[in-house]
Amino acid sequence: MLIEAYGKGGLVPWLVETYSIEFLEKLLSQTFELRRDPEEREREQFDAEREKWLEDNKGKDFVFVNENGKQETINLSAFGWGDD
């Protein structure tokens, strides 16, 4: 089977001769992504978005109104979110 794929007249040499290396790299990358576990991919995307939001807002003050109607200010730099 390897000889059929890699040998003269095989699929791999034909692909390399027909398509650019950039196209083949993108195709392999896309195939790899599509075969990954969707839950794992979603988790990674959520974690990246959470980290970006925290980085963008870490020096900001957020004003909340408590149940008594009093405003409270919380600075996000006091929070250190992590997995531990």
C-alpha cells in the first residue's frame, strides 16, 4: 500500500506535483482540526476567549449594585483566575 501511495504514479507524488505546498499544508491542518474532538476544540476556544477578556479588562473597575441598592466597585486586577 505504501508503494502505491508513494511510488511512481502514486497519489502523494501526484498531489505534490498538482497542488502547492501551502495548499496541502492548509488541507492537512483543516483535516486535523475537523477530526479533533468538538468538545475539546470548544473548551480551548472558550479558554482563549476568557483569557483575552481578562487581559483586556484586568485594569478596569466594574461597578455593581448590591441587593440594598448600594453601588460597589470591584477592580479586576484583584482577581487571579486559574485552573488550580
